[in-house]
Amino acid sequence: MPWPLRGLRDGILTSRYPRKPDEYAESWRGAIDVLDPDRPERHDVAALCPTAAIGQDDQHLVSVDRGRCILCGACVGARPDRFGWAAGTDLGSPTRGGLVVPQRQEDDDSLAALRVDLARRVRAFGRSVHVRHVDAGSDGADEWEVKALTNPTYDVHRLGIFLTASPRHADLLLITGAGAQGMSEPVAGTLQATARPVVIIAAGTDAISGGMVSPSYATAGGIGDLIDVDVWVPGSPPTPFALLHGILLALGRLPEVRR
């Protein structure tokens, strides 16, 4: 079918996110939640997770570190009374500790200072932002999601966001992968070549914590060991909507209700 006729038949397929909520994004099974988080758990549920994402404190209260979670669902399958799937893709956080659910301790002053510093830096970008993607030892899954950002469904160009091939043209570094030791110098060189101010996003569980391949002789515990990170986007891999949320969070362009 010629493309004009197909366009008339299908209408506009590009998401209206973030200006309007996206039904697909809101219904996506994006993360693990702790059910009944204030109820102590006497059994060792931490052993259910292959990446040590489940924790228990001195009061036997359970938490999940989404920065380590690979979304295998083993905990949900074994203990559906304590763990469940959370819908939505608005998962990014300006702090590493913000990925741990439920949130039991939060330093509001420190978080506010981080937001103020980030807002000050991105103010210089204007409405057009160029993103340099850096693979720091990924398995390739994250790259498919990054690539999808430019397809007609997400179309980040409509938001003034563009992928660039050179760090010299970049405002934001989007880094995937577990932080391979062999990539430490290339990552440092990329950062050195990027103009200031610059914002850095760790995209995916591997980039945040190293995933299942860390610790090892070949990888760091995520890219946070190699470079300072401004926004953390969990997921294994993170969806295009999660990546877009993280970018918009870094740029301060999310609607107020979503912040």
C-alpha cells in the first residue's frame, strides 16, 4: 500500500508522551515492587534473586534495588505475596539510592541540591539537545532500545533531541554497558572531548550495577565506578519510554505531575 494511503488509514502513530500520558507506557510491566513493605519477612527472600537485588534490614523489612534487578521475575514467581510487577516506565532517578524501593530514607536537602545543580547546567542547552551514546560493555540489548528512540513511534526529534556521532557535538552522554575495564580510558576520553556543561545518564541495569557479569576481572560495578552519573535509568534493558523519561528528567522537561 502506498505510504499516503497507509497514513490516511492508520492516522498519527507517534506517541504524545510526555505532553499526554501514553497508554502503552503506563501499562508496561516495567519494574518489581515490594508488596506490603511494612510487614517483616522472616524467611530469607534475598536468596531468590540472582543479582542480589533483594535486601532485608535489621527489622526484616524487604526492599528491592531496581538498579540491580534484571526483571527475571524469579521473586514474583516464588513469592507472589511479597513481590509484584509495577506498571509504568517513569523509573529514572537523579540518585542511585532513589532506585531502591520502598523509599525508607531520603535526604531531601541533598536531593534538592542535586536538582538545582542539574537544572543550572541544562539551562545552557536551550531547546535543542544532542545525545552521544557510549557502549561501555553492553550485551547489545540496550542498544536496540536506544535505536528505537528515533523510530516513528517515539520520534525524539519532535522534542528537539538528536543523537550525534561525536562527543564534541554532545550535550548529554547516554552510557550503556557494565563498565568494562577496557572501556575506562575510552569513556574518560569521551567525557574529556565533550563540551561543558554535560549531563551523564547511566542506562540499564548493567550500566548501573554491572548486572549478572559483575563483579568480575573484566568489569567494574557499572559505569558509576568510571564516571560521575547525573541520572540513573533502570531496566534490563530499559524501554525507549524509560530512556526518554530519563533524558527528560535530566533536562527538567517533564510535566510537573511526573516529577
